[in-house]
Amino acid sequence: MSSPPPALPPDQPDCDVAIVGGGTAALCAALAARRKGASVMLLDQAPPDQRGGNTRHSRNLRIMHGAPSPLFPGSYDEADFAADLTKAAEGAENEALAQVLIRQSATIPGWLAAEGVVFQTIACGGLPWSRKTAFFLGGGKAMINTLYATATRLGIAIHHHSHVTGLTPDGLVTMCDEADKARTIRAKAVVVASGGYQANPVWLAEQWGDDAAALVVRGTPFAAGEPLRALFDLGAARVGTPGACHLVAVDGRLTEADGGIVTRVDGLAQGIAIDRDGRRFEDETAITGPTRYAQWGRRVAALPGAIAHAVWDEDGIERTPPAILEPIRADSLEALAELLDMPLATLAVTAADSGRVSRAPFFTVPIRPGITFTCYGVKIDDHARVLTDDGQPLGCLYAAGMIMAPNVIGTGYLAGAALTIGAVFGRIAGEEAADHALG
């Protein structure tokens, strides 16, 4: 059992600004606060080799821009971004905060570049040339490494293995270190940028019940939500929907957290998707486009046991994109039925009716819903201050990133928007927290 945190002398803060988290939002907040002249401590629960939150598995930012540049073809103006955001959020976004996000996104590539981040240009090749998003050269992990190096050079105190368990409105942060030793950090302002609670099956079970155990954590295993729960306990106003989350269809054999983008299952239009009883539950050719992974994730989550199976025949597997794991082979329909533990008669009828699975050998992959992030967090104002139910700032507490993302994206998803939310509101939160601290 941990010993009680030691008492600290009054009026002796450990730092001007404490940052809770270790991904894009936290790093942008830390750098912004430091550039304002504040002393900064960054408290990250992850060990150094797993730092960076979900950004480690990301690669691009959604950015407003009015003309072509080395990063973008064409233009993606405020109206375009706003229309996409409103559609994704289904009208649930805070319009004022959405406008802040969109307009300030235009300055983020230059701001990050000044901190050392390198973006991919058309001359680099490789990744898609996108009108709406800018890609990091080397992906999200390269950006994270760069920002940590910049933070270290600027004198930001970085503490990994720092498990934050409690907060107060006046700047006390309770945490445990790697040895489970309790400590209290005293700051003049605190930015909470620790994400949601997608890695907390107990909390997810409050809405998902037993099916919470079937959700595969795609990103960081450290997003258990203790700082979010602490904010709720302090009276922070809530935004989003309990239990709502972004889901993607993933290979059910890859159940460890932190698998990232490579765990997605693709190519269902070249075969069939069946439930645990051997029956199709969706027209596979009707779900296409970039949202197909998320659409399949939601559909699998709604099935009994939250499990499905992708099945291809010899022709279909040749047209299916390669995956991180080879599909499981069955040399006959009988062998496939035995492998999947389902009635041969049902599977045979399903295969025949589909018209796409007929030529042996057959190939299969189990599909589970993979959870990327939760869509439930705290309400903020345009200064990134955490608000109470009556609209008042909650002491010296600020929030940035996915912990406040439902303010602008609701329970929806928009490619590249998560990192933009982290960068924009991380910068705002860091600057505002520094101004408050330096007063």
C-alpha cells in the first residue's frame, strides 16, 4: 500500500505549469507554456519506449489552407473543413470551438516545423497526396521523438512512469512513480492532456457490459482515464456520450494493446463476413471508401460475442491487400467449418448464396472491434479552461486533446482531426496556463 503523499510547504510550487499526458496535446501544451517563459513539468504514465499516446500510430493532421503549397494540392478552406466537421459530429459540435480549431489549424504546420517537426512534401513520395491533410515525414512516432527532443533542449522536466491519480482545482497533482511511491506535485496551473479511457475495461463495462472484454485496444494501453475521472469528481461539466467510442475492424488474433493501424482487416468486399453461426450479416460490397474500417468495427461490435470471421476463396484472397498476419488456410469447406466451429450445412448455404466463396482452398481471419478512443470528456471554453456545469472555470485546470475532443467532434470521427485537435488546443492550453501561472 502506498504511503501518503508528503506535505509540501505552502507557496512553494514544483513548477509553474504541470502537464498530464505524453502525446501530441501534452507536448504542444508543454512547448507552448515553456515558450511563454513558464517552468514546465510533463507527467507521462508511459515508459520512454512507449511514449506518445496514440500519436505513435498516426501520421497526419487535417489542416485548413487556401492555396496549394509544398504540403498540399489545391485548397481546403474554412467552409470545406466546417462542412466535414459538422457531418462527422452530426451537428453536435460547439460551433465557437470548432471555428477556433479550423482557423488555428492553418498555423499548426509552421508552428510544429519551428519546433523541429518535418512534414512530407510531394518530392518525398510514398504516402497519399492529400488536399485535406499534411503527413509527417517518418509518421507520428518521428514527430513525437522530435518534440520530446525539443522539450528536453528547452529544459522541460519530463517524468515517465508517472501515474496521475488525483487533481485539485488549485493545482495539486497526486501521482505514483514506477516504484508505486506516492508524490504530490504543486503547480500554479495544470493542463490535463491524458486522453480518454479506452484502455479501462471496467469503466467501459459500465455501458458495454460483458462485451467490453471483446474490445481490442488499438493504441496506448495507458489511457485508463484516471485523470478524466478525477476531473469529473471535481465537478467538471461533461461532454460527449458515456461508452461512445471509435471502433475499427481488427484481426482478432492481435489482442495486445498498441497494435495500431496495421491490425485493421481489409478486403472484405473480395470475400464474405460471417457471424459466429456462419451467417452473413452485411452486404460486403456496400461498405467501401475510407470509412469502411470504422463501419465494419461498429457492425462487428453489435454481433453476439462481438466476433465475426472474414472468409475468402482462392480467387478472392489474391485480390485482398496483404496484412501483418497471414490468413488461416483451410483446404476444404468442411475443414473451414471445423476450424470455425460452426455447422457445415449453414456455412455451405452461406458460401453458395454469396456467389463469391466457391473455389478451395479457403482463407479466414477472425474479426474483433478495435477501440481507438472514447468520445466522452470535459467541457472547455475557448481558453481551454475546464468548465463546471454552471459554465465557470474549474480553478487553474485546463484540458487539451482527446479528453476534450467531443466539444468539437461529438462522437464522430474525421481522419487527421484528432491530432489537429491535440495540437491546436494543446498550444492554446499551454499558453493560457502559462499566462495564468505567470500572472
